[in-house]
Amino acid sequence: MIPSEFEGLLQPLERFEAIRRRVVRLGDRLCDLSYANPYAGAEQQVRTAIRSALDDERLLDLQYAPFGGQTLARRAVADALRASHGLPFTFSDVVLTPGAMSALHLALLTSARSDGEVVIPIPCWLDYPLYARANGLTPVPVPLAPETFELDVTAVADAISARTCAVLLSHPANPTGHNYPPERLVALAEALGQAEERLGREITLIADETHRDFTDAGTYHSAAGFWERTLMIYSFGKYHFIQGQRLGYVAVSPRHPARRETAAELVRWTRIAGVATPTALMQRAVPRLLALEHDQTWLPRWRRRLVHQLGLDGYTVVPPDATLFVYARTPPGYDGDFHFVTELASEGVLVLPATVFHHTGYFRLSLTGSEEMLEAALPIHKRFAPA
């Protein structure tokens, strides 16, 4: 039986799903800007990479893989991380998972302590608090800075207690679309260091880097470069638009004080939790996927278009510089975010209310709808704009 304390965390998304099911009857007239499901689909080169992995027949190629993943795939990830993050990753630092959701569970399990707490800046990805609860931890929400949605390091520091075992950070941030600058990460690392010294307690930074590929060139800085005790979360599904294939990993920073022990514990947790590994086929596709680059010129163009038009129409928009999302304030005159989202959905535009992100007063649009959807949605949004 699902524990009662989970019900409140499950309810917002389930409520939204009820709205979504009601409006899918609109068919092609529905502008679905809710989830990051790219309507353009995966590029042909991605399909070719997966197909080639299947066609390249080898002994036991589709059979069981070791816990943690196949060595060749883990080594390919480590090589890519050395190039992108400038840290000396090796294959043993990388544990392959069936997507970022599983990676988050493993990171929390490895970081957990008895009666532990996890500090979570909010708004955040919807299931962070749920996963903390599921792994026996207490989520401690800490609001981002009002209006700017910058990381409030002082608030994070104030929330850290003798029970804190981890800070869970979405970076770049979902839903706000903000890419935290290095000076903010430096301040966070200093705050964590001071807290460890004051409390005599180890604090792990779980850095969800799922959207790091959707940043301007040269602007992304991993938290692993600032805080040694960092676990990084990643999903191949986002960048390659194959979310349904469930391929990701959790990686231990090579600077982690207990690097080897932590990596070994992550592997053992894959067995205990039943997470195991991604499918053998997707593991074989990893080196090919890592070699691909995709044209993303459409993303900043559509981001600018949406932000500009919504602003002209009177919406207050959080300036995004990363991710696949735009976060905007719910217009006045509605009885909460769900009321607004329901009314908007009835006119053919589906967006997510801030409630699912443990926040209020805003809604999130995804930029992954088709161009026709995005264009059709703008005049509908205008009809709901603040007076």
C-alpha cells in the first residue's frame, strides 16, 4: 500500500493527467506544451545509431549486463565527461541506469543517513521530494530567490541542519530555465564546506545535469567542478529526444573524498533496489550516441519568440537561458494555477501548473511542441493575458 505521506506528493501530477486525458480528444487541434516530448521526434542519425547497435551482432550482445553497466559503455561515458567537465573520470565512476529517475534514486540511497534530510531548492522537478520520501529521507524545500529565481545560497545554508545529508540541485534548473553562473556555484560550495565543518557531517551535492546540453556554448559549469562530494545525474533521452528508451547514469566526481567506495556502493544499490541496468541494446548504443551532435538553432530562436510575445501580451516571464522550458506567471483572476491551466486547456493549449513543481503562481511551457503548435498557441495565450 502506498504510504499516506506520499499521497500529497502524487496528487498534483495525477490531477493534471486528468485534465490532459480530457483534452486529448481535440486531436491535432491540441497544442501540447506540457511535457518535453519533442514532436519532431528523434533525428535519423539517432535511429541509425540504435539500429547499428542492434545490427552489430556479438556473442551475448543482448544478454545480462554486469550491475553498473557494460565496461565499454561506462568507459565511453567517462571519456566524454573528461572532455566536457575537465575532470579525470574513469569507467568505475560511472553507473549506467534506466534513465535519470533511477539515477536519482541511487544517488539518494547512497547519500542517505538515518533520519536524514535533503535540501531541495524549489520550484524543482516534480518528483524530487517524492523520491526523497521513498528513500526514507525528509525533503526540506528552500525557495529560490523571488522574481529572479536565482539560487539563494543563504537560504540553502540556513536550511542545512545536523540531519542534512544531501542537497539536490537541478542545474540547469527545471522548470525555470535558469543556468546558474559559476559565482553562484562557488558560493554554494563555500556554504556546504562551512556547514560540514560546523556540523561535522558529510553533505553530498546531487547535481541533476539532465538539461546541460541545452545551454549556450561555453556557459555551462558543472557543480562537480566546485564541490568535491558531488554525484551527477544525466539522461541521454533529453538531448537525443529518446526519453522513452530510459538511458542515463549517475557519476561520482573524481574529486569525491570517498570516490571508490561511493561508486561501489552505487553499483550495489542497483541490485538492492532492483534498478539493474539499461537494456543491453541501449548500452551498446552509448558510444555511438556520444559521438552525435544535433543542430539546436531552433531552441534559442523559439525561446526568444515565446518570451518576446508573451511579454508583449502582458505576461511576466522568467528570463530563461537554458533548458527546453519557459516559466511564466499565472495571470490574475483565476482561483489558482490549476484553474488557469484547466481553462487554457479547454481552448486547446496544454501547459503544466507550478503546483506540480512545488510552487505557486506560475506555469511552465515546453518548447518541444511542433512549430505549428507553438504558433497556434500564442494567440490563445493572448486571449488569457493579464488585462
